[in-house]
Amino acid sequence: MTVNFESLAEHLGVTFDDISLLRTACTHRSYLNENKGAGLEHNERMEFLGDAVLELVVTSFLYRKYPKKPEGELTAFRSALVNTVSLTKTAERIGLGDYMLLSRGEARDTGRARAVIVANAVEAVIGAIYLDHGYDAAANFIASHILETIDIEEIVRKKTWLDAKSRFQEAAQDKAGVTPTYKTLKETGPDHDKQFTLGVFLRDVMVATGNGASKQDAEQKAAEKALEIKGW
């Protein structure tokens, strides 16, 4: 698989002295499992580094932006910025998925597992920038591609940093005094391409259904619909 990482660097607005760092940031472990002789390194160590840089940059930003907010609120604000949902949206905006080195199976996946992969890759890219150009360059990237693209207070107010299933559970417990349950209603397709239909219930009442390539995806879709139906 040939990927033009110089093109990605240009798209990101970063000039890499060592472009191999960006290639590593985009290399998932699954790709190496199918390409053992590629001589590449997967991105997990770089993701670990980028995660720490991201958290520090965001924490510093929030500390300065909200000088009178208590620690608890700042933690919630940070959760709204540093999570799989927001980082997946960042990956979509910068087109990172088009440059990922993945196994054939992972490349076909479009569900939550793929979202986690590209979200982690954003952190790895931050790690790559930090290694190549230092803290300030990484902070500038985070500011332009994450901090300046998100209405932080709106996200915190609506709690959209939580996934739909978590939000529906919190709302159901708060407003209805019950914890939602999920039941598989239907499974279709062959083993390698199954589709699941699940229902979400409050006590014995089904509120909504959702379809997905996994039970987890179907639960999220059902929870999203349930939030809409309930107006929560």
C-alpha cells in the first residue's frame, strides 16, 4: 500500500523534518500483522506520547481560559475535548482515515472500532509533531485542529462528550428512575458480515431500536434514537 505522507503533512499544515514519524503515527498494529517484513513500527508508543501532550495542552488552555472555574468543571470541560468522539471528528475533518495503514479487515470496518483507531491516530500524530518540532508546534496543531473547532461550553452543557448509550443511561436514571436494558431482536447475514437489530427498553417498554454491524454499534444507534424520542 502506497500512501503519500508528504501530502498528509501538507494537509495538516506541518512540515516534517522526519516524515517517517508521520508514517509511524498512521501505522496500526493490524497492518504489521499482515505485512511482517515492512520494517515499520506501529503507532501505539507514539499515541501514548501524544495523549500526554494533548492532555497537558488542553489542561493549560482551560486553566487560562476559565480562571474562576473549579477543578471539577475544568475536568468536565477537558473530558469534552479529549475523548474518542471529539478526536474522531478531528480525524474526519483532517481526512486522517485516508492515510491510515490498516489490515484489510480493519480497513473495511466503519463502526466504533474504526472510530477508536482514527481517534488514537490523532494522538499519535500529535506525538509525531512533538517529536519532530517540539511542544509549541504540537500545541499550535491542537489549537487549530481541536480547540478552535469546538464550542466547549455547549458540549459540556449537552454532555455530548459521552457516547449515546452513556447519555441515555444517565438521563433515564435521572428522569425515569430506571436503568435502560438492551435486547437483541434480530441477527441477519453470514458470520463475516452480520447485522444486528437491538431494542432499548425502559422497564418493559421498548423505546427505540438500532441496527449495526456489531451489538455495540446497534446499542449506540438505539440509544441515539431513544434520546431523540424522549427529548433528552
